[in-house]
Amino acid sequence: MPPLLRTLREIRMGSRTTLRQLQDRTGINKGTLSQIERGRMVASPAELAAIADALGLDRLENRTVPCFEADAG
């Protein structure tokens, strides 16, 4: 799993936020959130911003954010 995705999952779990709660806060389906966390789906910039906002993270504006492609397998 790419480091950024692992970090998002760790932050979510560390904040004791369930995928269902994150779904409610972001409007992103929990299945999609799970696939993003596992690296099976690439999140759009808008989805990443919504997830960051929901988890109370600072926006990464004016910074380069690594992009990861979904795993083929």
C-alpha cells in the first residue's frame, strides 16, 4: 500500500472514525473510501480534500501531493 494511503487509513483509525462516519462527513460511499485506502481506486483531488477536511487535516494547498495509480491486482 502506498505510504500516503496507509497514512490516511492510520489517521482515520487513530481518530476512531469508521468508514461509515467518514462517508457521512464526506458524501463519498464507504466502499469507495475503502478502495481508496487500499490503493484499488485513485481518489480525485476533490475527494482527497473532502477526506482531509473530514479528518481535520490541513489542506495541502501549494504543495505537491504524490499521485498513486490503483493496483492492477
